[in-house]
Amino acid sequence: MTEEEYVVANSVHTIKTDRPIIISGITTSQRIVVASGVNANIIFNGVDIDVSGISACAFKIEDNSMGNVTITLADGKRNYLKS
């Protein structure tokens, strides 16, 4: 993916594309944000994001966004988001 589609900065992974993106892994510091106006297609494939210890939001759609976000949970995988 290009920087116009996906950016990582300050522990925030910002999705800026409508191309399908698969996310997996475990973290206690990284967060996911969908940029405003993006029609995101996200597949959670064994995601475990627990940022409750840093008072942050594990997954956020930017405020006042007019985009549509579709989240698909991969079969047979457990997915956790804890803020």
C-alpha cells in the first residue's frame, strides 16, 4: 500500500483507502483510525488490540465522516478491541 492509502504515525494506523485491508496481530499500544470520508473495507483476522492501559481508542472512525466502513470478521479467528 502507498502512503496515500495507509499511514502509520505515533502508534496510529490510519486507513485512507477503499481497497480491502486485512489486519491481524496483538498490540497494547497501536491503534486503528479510518480517515474521514473513506469507504473502508476491513477484515479482522485475529486482532487483539488492548489500549485500555493508555486511555486510547482501539478503533475509531474520524469524527463527522461521511464514509461507510465495513468490518468483516475472519472465520475461525477471535478478535478483541479493548479501549
